[in-house]
Amino acid sequence: MATDSAPSSVLRPTLRERKKQRTREALIDTALRLFTQRDFDGVTLDELCDRVEVSKRTFFRTFASKEEVAMAPYEDMWRAFINELESRPVAAECSILQVLQEAVLAAMRTMDTGEWAHRLLSCTRLAGRTPAIEAHCRYFCGVTVRAALDVLHRRFGLDPHDLRPRLALDILVAAFHRALETWADRPQDPTAEHLATDTLAAFAAIPGSLTLTGAAPADRAPQSRVGTL
């Protein structure tokens, strides 16, 4: 019985695409290793290209800067998040924040969990001690939030003047960054499953954070000001 099937060229990347992907991964792995060993500013672009045996022209066809190659594992996940946000089926009863959270978790699942988690850990720890990478990360976050906001407006017909979608995105990004910090501080080499656990915990803390109040300790009651100047 005949069955419809997609051409193998659709299912399998071409040789050229596979070579480009191998070069990209080699640049990421080599960059993260060298930056970790000798700090970001201690490694030149010429040295990185020489180690991978590619030209600077090839590098710039793949990445825009040293900062971008250092943050590639992080950026890959957020690009997958935009794709999930654009195409993922959404239940009618879901809030926008729930839609965003599910898109983040789905994006994480699309990553090559073993290698990606190791690379993400390296770039997260690098960003924590490298101002140039941290600044690039903030810029990328801004670009990503604007792209996500555009998807929300187009897909769900939201009012562009409504502040709530942007605030929901800001809360989402903040929660994920707190989860990322918790994950990176785990002993030994935390896995992608650990990151999913920490991310779910951060997301679960969001409602309580919005209603949290600050009560004065019982043993520090306000003192009377009667009779004082």
C-alpha cells in the first residue's frame, strides 16, 4: 500500500548545512573553553579562528561578535522560544503568562539537552563575571522581548497600548534569570532536567511574589515618639 512521505531532503539537512552546523558548534565549544580558561578579554578573535581552523570571514558569517558566540546557547533557547510562541497551540483558558511559560519550557525541550546544558552552564558563568557579555545579554533580552511582544500582538489581537503583555514578558524573563542563577549555583554539572525543575519553581513563585507583603517583626514594634523632639 502506497504511503505519502516527505522527501528525504526535507527530513535530513544537506551536507553543506551539516558542515555549517559542525563549524558553528566547534566555534561555540572552543570559544567557551578558551574564555573560561583565560577570560573573555584574554582571547582574540584571530586566536579563536585559528584554533577552529576557519577564517574570520567564516566566523562573521556565523556570529556577529565574540559576545554572540559566547552567549549562543542562551540565545538559541530564546530563538526557539519565539518559534514556539509563534506556532504552539494554545488552550482558550490559558493566560498570556501561562502561554509564555509553556513556550519557554517547550523551547528548552527542543535543545540538544546534553551538550546544550553544558554549554549554557559555561556561558551563564562567563556572563556573571564578564561585563561585555552581560551587556550583550541585556541587549539581546531587549530584542527578544520586543520580538515576543510583536508575536503576542499579532497572534492574540492584543491592544498595542496595553501594558500588561510587556509586563508579563518582563516577569517571565526575570523569573527565568533567577532560575538560571539557581541552576548555575548547583554543585557539579547540573543537567537540562535540573534547569527545567528550577524554572518551574521560579514560575510557581510568581503569583506569591505579586501579593507578598512586608510585615514588621513582632519584636521590633514601632517605638512611641511621645515626649521626644
